[in-house]
Amino acid sequence: MAFEKAADLSALTENIPHRVDVAGVPVSLVLVGDEVFAIHDTCSHQDYSLSEGMIWDCAIECSLHGSMFDLRTGAPSSLPATTAVPVFPVQRDGDAVLVDVTAPMNDAPYPDH
Ligand code: FES
């Protein structure tokens, strides 16, 4: 486990994706209620930033072609994407949001396009 600071909680706006770089990995942080989710920022369909998308309940919608990904599992729930996106564990330390990009919580491949 290698948690690194990704952002200040106070800098996040609920239901608005926030793109950060954690140890060289692009990550989209999303505050939903009082929980912060961390999902790889690159869509599994094409090379496009998920942080450009919108949040629906606990899913992020890729704004390029509309695939939805569950923020808890990274799994797509609509086409054209058919492959999950890595999701990462999040911890909080005071106002700091910590993410471990070395220990994804699913077996999704890192997007390589
Ligand atoms: S690039 Fe995300 S659905 Fe196509």
C-alpha cells in the first residue's frame, strides 16, 4: 500500500469530477455525499478524460460517447465501453484525500490507448 495525497477535500465539489495526478497516474476524484471515489481518468473505450463527464448517482458518464462507469467497481453499464476502468482505494487524513494507485480494487487493465 502506498497512499499518496491526491487533493484537499475542501477543494472538491460534490458530484463534479476533479482530475489529479497521483504518482504519474491520471485519476478522477469524485465526492458523492461524504464519500470520495477515485477512478482512473482514462476511459476504457478511447483515450478520453472521464473528468470531462457528469456524475449520475454513483456513476461517471464519459462525455465523448456516453458510457457509464460505476465509481465503486469501475464496471461499464452502457456501451460502447465494454471493459472496466481501474478504481483505487481512498483514505482521508483530516482535509487530505489519499489515493493508492498501486492497489486497484478491481482487475481492470490500465488503459493503454
Ligand atoms: S471515449 Fe469514453 S465512451 Fe468512448
